[in-house]
Amino acid sequence: MLGYIYKYNIMTELTTRKCIACEGGMPHLMANEIEELHKQVPQWEIEDWHELKRRLKFKNFAEALAFVAKVGTLAESENHHPTIKFGWGFAEITTFTHAVDGLSENDFILAAKINRFLEK
């Protein structure tokens, strides 16, 4: 991934990118790469340099469910699937790339696209 990120401008808006399939043996992002990409999704927490997480609050269960449904549809279209927990008034999204056992650019792309749902 390192070459991929620097080959293309690292600060190109993540929402304009598409998740690409990762294969075993590819490296996960390094700390400096994570820090650069994190600038575009600062609302997300970096956990152990291994995953991105964001907890969101909603007025009720129906709003949380509607949000989770949007995230699910997005995840299918990107073929990159986060862990989603939700209940009355909250949703928690956690993403990392299983194939590299850590963070990849795909996690940041997904996070940026999820953020767009919250701007509307």
C-alpha cells in the first residue's frame, strides 16, 4: 500500500476514491501514512494503529437503524465491510482490513464516505 498511496497524491479527497481489493501479503499502513490519511477523517479514533472507530449518537433507534442501513449499502458497494454495533440512540463503526491485519487505505476511504452521510 505504501507505494500506492504515495504514487497518487495522499491528500486527494478520500471520497473520490474506490476501495480496491487487498490480498494477503500486502503490507498494512505504517504510522506516518495513517497520520496523513487521518487528517481527512479526524472524527475517527485510531486504535492501536490497527483499526478506525467512530461512535455516533442519534435521537432514537429508528435513526440509528436508518444510518446503519446506509452504511451497510455503502459497504457492499465498496466491498469493504466494517463491524457495526448499534442500539437505541447510537451506532459504532469499526473498520480494519483483515487481509493485511491492520489499516489500509480502504479503511480511510470507507470512513470518509460514511462521514458524508452525517453532513446531510
